[in-house]
Amino acid sequence: MRVILKTRPRKKPHVPIEAEGIIPQNFLRKNDLTVYEGNRERNLEDLFFVTVEGPAVSPDQVEIILTGDTGRIKRVGEYMNAGRIIIEGDIGMHCGNFMSAGEIIIRGNADAWLGREMRGGRILCEGTAGDYCGAGYRGEKRGMRGGTIEVMGNAGDFVAEYLSGGEVIIHGNCGDLPGVEMRGGTLVIGGNCSRPCGNMTGGTCMVIGDPGELLPSFRRNGSTEVEFGGKKFRMAVFRGDVANRGKGTLLVKEEAIISRSGRDERL
Amino acid sequence: MRIEDVVCPFCGCLCDDLVVSVEGTKVLSVENGCTLATEKFTGDHRLAHPIRRTGGAWEKTTYDDAIRETAEILLDAERPLLYGWSGTFVEAQTLGVHMAELLGAVIDNTSTVCHGPSIMAIQEVGHPGCTLGQVKNRADVIVYWGANPIEAHPRHMSRYTTFTDGFFVKSAFRERKVIVVDIRETDSSEIADEFVKVTPGGDYAVLTALRMIVRGKGDLVPATVSGVTREQLFRVAEICLSARFGAIFFGLGLTMSRGKSKNIRNAIELTEELNRHTKFTISPMRGHWNVYGSNEVFTWITGYPYAVDFSRGIAFYNPGETTSVDLLRRKECDACLVVASDPGAHFPRACAEHLASIPTVQIDPHVNATTHLSRIQIPVAVTGIDAEGTAYRMDGVPIRTRKLFSTGYPDDVAVLGRVYSLVKEAKG
């Protein structure tokens, strides 16, 4: 089954839409889905042109396609456990919150909290992602716990905060403090970032570009070779964050370390 | 007439020992207060009556019309924002939160551009704090981090720390050590025993280095961390470790610089680490006199301290999503009620521009920068001068402010109560 949701023009296009109902299992049979536009509850049909093609007997046969002005729609794919959602443009905050299986493909950019506290499945963002990609909710002790998030562009600050499992791959640059409070899982940053892995206690983070300034609380622990994007890199291995009795692993490109060694006596 | 034990409604210190001389409705003099207090009590630029913008000009309007139009604007909006609250008393704040729930609005207070990150950090790792009385009577090491009390909280040092003797600190001048951490020399750093100059945005790394030293991992600390030498870091750690009772006070230099809530979290974790060796506490230097009260009120009604979104009928909180600056920057709001604060002066330009483009109503005694962005302004009495009400000091102690004289202005509760009644009537 293919469900196409095309946004209708709105009088106040900046007011956010909260649409946690847009998940494959909700389209198996005809039901009256509602979404919120600001503080008003609306029928799905009031905000979208809905087209349904073909049948489906289980949620994994459902594919939802979102098109139009979708950058302000929040919580799409929240708690999704099967099927596929394809977003032709940008998507709002909290896309794929708590998802446990299935796939979300975003052709444009994703706003903050992409894949918040995700448990499984896969998210591919072809554009850039906002802050707190793969992170947890405020005060939550665990962020993403399983599955994969891959972002082809850049991502914002605090990427993979409290990462506890699964894999976050950012091909571009990250902002400040990626992998902060990380406790498990894998974070791969293809580009540059600053202050990676503050206060980490576990997991592995790999920075292929310039890691910016490194925090003083990482202990050098040999080197290793890794492969990323079909190329091999010689990486310096650090263990930390020792300020937090951390046993995490931070891999930083050896060349990036050598070019900075004038400033850092540990190297 | 001389009135004693007057509470100052300016900063979070909420000094309660002022002596104010008044004649009729005029303040003649203020004793004991700092310059800021004197200015607050004697300043007199009050708006005489409600005003309303028509075309390009202001016209005089009545309280009845202004209140009715305010209720209509809020009821009509799909994403109204009720912002401010830190410059009024808790009874008015309570009304605000109940009104936000009825309207399905977002309600936010000035912590959002101030100590909001501190609260986020406290939600992650807790708050080893204490009252200012404990600091006054016990603390022999005081740390001001990213704060300049001499200019921002002028009586903090003379009432609670450096310049006042306490029960267990008989001679403050000799016994109390003061450490100031900042990115530049200030009036406060000049009287410090140890001034730590950090490169801007480098606080997180300095806090991490101090945690390492206290934990016994000092061998890993490089020669300099964010502009601070290894020797000084060890010296500072030694002063803290040899304290009988230490108190860290931090300001916006820590909350609003790079790293934000993570800086505070790191500072709290340093405090926890020091508590394995001696007694240490940490407290924010709150700005507005009743900003702590707004956090208290919001929390006891909704469970969240600021940035509470009622659009789905239940309280939702997520700084970065439901905070005023983010809402306005993304142009989400279609109406705004500003109570007892001045976002026009403090918010980024893009936010002020959006406030000007939507119907914004201000409830405030004075003409300020937000007036120029508003459609309607309703003047009210100034709490602590011609109205009374409860406020919370920066350490969470509630203090009732006093009314010195009557002017005939309604207070915030009177005005908000009438808006609330109209909203309640419409919502059924």
C-alpha cells in the first residue's frame, strides 16, 4: 500500500503541526486520524490531500510519502514499528522518536531531535540534521538505544547526546560537543566538530575530520587503522572521559593530532 | 514617613533591610539599598493609562477595552505565547499558568534567556545547594564563576560573602578566600584572592581539568587549559580542597556561553567531586527579583520550571522547542502577551521583529523597548512599591514584598484576573 500525503496550503504556515499519528500501522484500515495545528485539533484531511493506492495486510507493506511544505511537521514516525516513510522535502522536529523498526528516508533536511530515543530501524537523512540528532529527552539518562541514523550532510550541536546503543553516522560536520555523556553505541563523524565526547562513559566515537579542540580528559592509548567511505585512515586512540571514570573510546585522525601537537603536550 | 524593613524588588538578592522615606506617593530617599535599588524606588516614568496602537499612532484607551481586546487576541490565536512573569509576584504568576492551560498557550519566563540551562543541568544531575544564610555563616571559600556581583548584585558580597562576618567565620576579611573566574578583569576580580582568566568559551574544559585534579588524575592535565596554566589549576583545586565549607556562585558567563547547560552540569559535577573531600555547594546568581518564584510556580502547577507548552491540553516542556526565543525565531507564535519583562530589549533582533508583526500585548508599569513592538500596553502597580505580593529570593526563600503607598493603579492580579475571567467565560 502506498499512502501519499500532500500538504494543503495553510493560512498560518509557520504554526507547527504535531502529527505522531503519521506511522504505517495507522493506515492499514480507514480510521479518522487527527493531528494538531498549534492548539487546534484537525482531521488529517483538513491539512493534507490523502491518496491511498493498493492494499496492505500488515504494516510493513505500507509506504507513506509526505510531500509539500513539510518542514513544520513534528513527530512523524513516532513509535513506528514497521513499514516505510519517505519525506520528499524537509521535516520538523522529533522525526522517528522512539521508533523500533522500519525505515524513514528524508530527502531534505531534518530539524532537531531526529531519532530521539530511537530503539531500532533505520533513518536516512540526505540533507542536514539539526541539534540533538539521536539524543535523549531533557533529563533522560539514555538517548538512542538501537538502530541506525545516517546523515549525509552536517548536523548541529549535541549530536548523539547520551547515546547508549546503535549507530549514528554523520558524513558532514558536527557542531559542539557531539557524543556528550555518551555511554554506548557508535558515533562516526566524517567531517569536523569541536570538543567531542565530553563526559563520555562508554561507546566508541570516531572523528575523520578535524576534532577541533580536544578536552584534556582523554588518555592516549595507541593507534589503530579504520576504514570509512572506502578509504583507510590511521587513527590515534584515546580513552576517557577520565574526569568521569569513563571507559569510552575516541578515535581521532593521526594527522589532525600531529598538526596540533605544538599546542598539546600529551602528543 | 519612614518605612523600615522594605524589600527591594530589583535583583535576586531580594534585600529585606531597606529604609524608605515617602511623602504621599513620592519616594524621598532610600537607605541601605544599592544604586540599583535607589533607582528602582525613585525612578518615575510610569505610563498614566492604557494605550492602544491605531495606524501609526498611540491612542488612550480604557482598562475595560484594553482587557477585552487582550482576551480576544489570545482566544483567537492558534499558538499564543505568554512570556515574562519574573518581574511580578507569585499570585499573578499562578493566574498566568492557569490561563495558559485554558488557552492552550505556551507559557515561558525569563529563565529562558538566563538560568534556563542551569535548570536543565539540575534536571540531569541534581542541585547541591543551600540558602544564603548558610553561606554567610559558614563559607570560607567563595567562587564567583562567570558572574560580576559588584555590578550586577551589588550587595551580595556585603550581605552574604566577602565583606560580612558570620557565626563560624568571625573575621570574613581574613578567613574567607575569594576565587573569581571570568573571561576579563572586572570590579569583582580585583578583590579576588585568585583570579582565573579563561579564554571565552573555555569554561567547560577548565571545569573538566579541575574535576580531574580533584579526582587524582591531574597528571593528564596539559600545560594550559583554555588559557589557564596548570599551576593555577592545581592552586585553585588546593584552595577548594582545603576549604571547610565552599560555595560556588555562577552567572550568565557560564549559562549563556558555549556549551550552555553542559557547563553547569560540569560545575555541579565538580561540586559533587569536592563533596567527597569537604563541604561544597553551588548556586545560580538569579537576575530578576522573582525569577526564582516563576520557576517555583510553574513547577508546582505544571511540573516544569519554564517553557511549558499547553497546546495539546497537557504540559509539555522541551527547551529549544518550546522556549520563547526559538518559537519567535521560527515565527510560530501568532499572538503574545508580555507580562513584567522586556523581551524587546533582550531578545535577538529576529524575535523582536516577529513580536512586532503579531498582536503583542504588554502588561507593565513602564514604557520600555517592548512598548514599541506592542499593540496594547496596560499599566499596573509596581510590586514592592504600590502593590504587595510574595517573591522568591535567589536561594529559594520566599519573602513577601511590601506596599509603601497606594496610587490607584490596579496590580497584576487585578488585570490578569479580569483577562482570565473573560477567557474562562469563552472556553466554558
